[in-house]
Amino acid sequence: MLMVTMKDIAERAKVSIATVSYVLNESGNVGEDTKKKVLEVIKELNYRPNLIAKSLKMKKTNTIGVIVEDMTVFNAPNIIDGINENAEKLGLSILLTNMRLEKRVSNNPNDPDLVKPIIKKIMDELVSKKVDGIIYVGLHPRDVTESIPETDIPILFTYCYTTKQEHCAINYNDEQAAYEATNYFVSKGHKKIALISGHIDSMSSHSRYSGYYKSIKKHNLLFNPSYIKTGDWRFDSGYSLTKELLETKDLPTAILAMNDQMAIGAIRACNDLGYRVPDDISIIGFDNREFGAYYSPKLTTMSLPLRRMGLLAIETIYHLISGSPTDCNKLKTTLSCELIERDSVCPPTGLF
């Protein structure tokens, strides 16, 4: 089947090629009757524009490259869903690349010597495909400045950031989220609040600890170092560390776990030791993972604004590639998290 051209449409509609072009590009001064006739012929002939030729002429493809450090990590799907949703509305196409970073570099995703060559190869491939800009989705919140090669096209970071002023970033506020979660415990009457953190070298662990500590100090609560436990984000560490907390003399009445997996481990430990959640011990998690809503009791948790990060990321990169005046230094945006109230928190019973 031969490709239908604008010349074919012009001959069938009995108009000039320029008029067909005006209609297709929604430009020029074309009368409604003529426009209607051209559109009918376009539909009749099943015309499909040559996007490659158009992009060469316009020097713009309306295509955004999306580099995801690891698609298997829980944060990626919702961010990408937000990117895709707004991309459709804005008339943008997406070229998605999964770096598979954890599998490629094992336990060294922060080593620029290992990571930078991988990113450069992917970015070079995307640039060769004439993408107008790039969105980079991190594996976990951290500074990736040293791992990112130079590029001449706009690039935006989400779930990570760089320190370069020319780079925009869309992230969320870990410290504020932990602060609000701890405040929620206090609002329920809790004064003995324990914390199970993630890896000690994690930026999220440090930020969430800071939020927890600020809330403890704000409410003039006694800071008890024995209530602070360092985990590794996994169910097993939440389980074992909660057992440690429940074997101390001065038992906490509430536990803030820095992710939902450790929070579920904490609930299991309470159950195994004969403590009821939330009647004896209240527990809050982080991330709002789907399984938390189906556990018993249903887990109260801090929800990360992942989909909103994706929505805002593609909207911001759209403005960048459109030439809108944009100060990326002012667009290092930090979104708020949301407390999802379920069934794992209640006022303390006064048993301990």
C-alpha cells in the first residue's frame, strides 16, 4: 500500500498543498468549510503524517527519554504512570529505558566509576534518537551529580537530584513526613515512641530520623537512645529489632518504621510476643505499599507522592523543551507526603 501524501489529499479535496498543511498544523487562515472538507478527505484516505520528516523540519520530536535506574523498585511504576499520563495530555511521546542498575553494579549503585559509563551509553542512544529532553528516575533519594555526564539537552531528575543549578529536580520531603508521623503518634497521646530506621548510610534514613527527632524535641518528650534501632529495610530486620524493643524494661507504646516492610515485621513480632497492635503497641510505616492495606491490622503509613512526582516531572520538562523561561534552581521542587490513617494506631492503654 502506497503512503498517502499531502499532495494526494490536496488533489482529492481540490485545494492547494499549502492549505492541507495549514489544516494539519492548525495554522494559517482556512475557512471552516474548506477545513471540514480537508479533514474528511484525511479521514477517508486514512492519512498518517510522517513524524520523522516533520521532526527534521521542526527540529523537534516531542519525544522525551525516560531513564529509570531500576524498574523493579517499588517507586518506579507510579512515577512512570504519572509521566505517561501527562505526556498524553501534552502530546509527548516517551522512550523508556530500564538501566537495571542493581543487577548491573550489584551493591555499588553510588559508584560513579561504575555507573557513569552506563548512563553515558544510554544518554548517547537517546540523543541519537533525537529526544528533546530526558527525565532521570533514581533508585533511591541521593545526590547523583558525579554519575551524570554532560548533555546539551534539558534533563530533569526525580527520586534523586544533582547539585548543578541547571538541573531541575522533583522530589519529596522525607524529614517533614517523619515529623508528621511522629506528631500523629503524639496527637494520640503517645510519649514513648521508638524508631526503626533503614540503612545508616541512606539519605532517607538520615532525613526521617531528623524529622522524628524534631518532633520529639518539639513536644518536650524524653529522647531515649534505646528506642532507636537501625534496620536494613527488610521484613526480617523489622521483626528482630521490634523483639529487641519489646525485651527492654521501659517498653515503647509506639513504633515508627521507616518503610512498610519493616513495619509489617514489627507487627508480626508484636503478635508473636503476645502484644496486640494497636491496643498495646501502635505502628506506622512508610511508602504506602499495597500489601499494607491487606495486612491485619491494616497499616497506617506515610504515602509518598510518586505519581505526582511523575506528573510534575513531565510537565516541567515540557516547559523546558518549549523554550519557556525556567529557572531550574527554583524548580528543585519538594512535594509533601500524606498520612494514610488505617488501623494500626490508637491511643496508649496505659499498660506500660
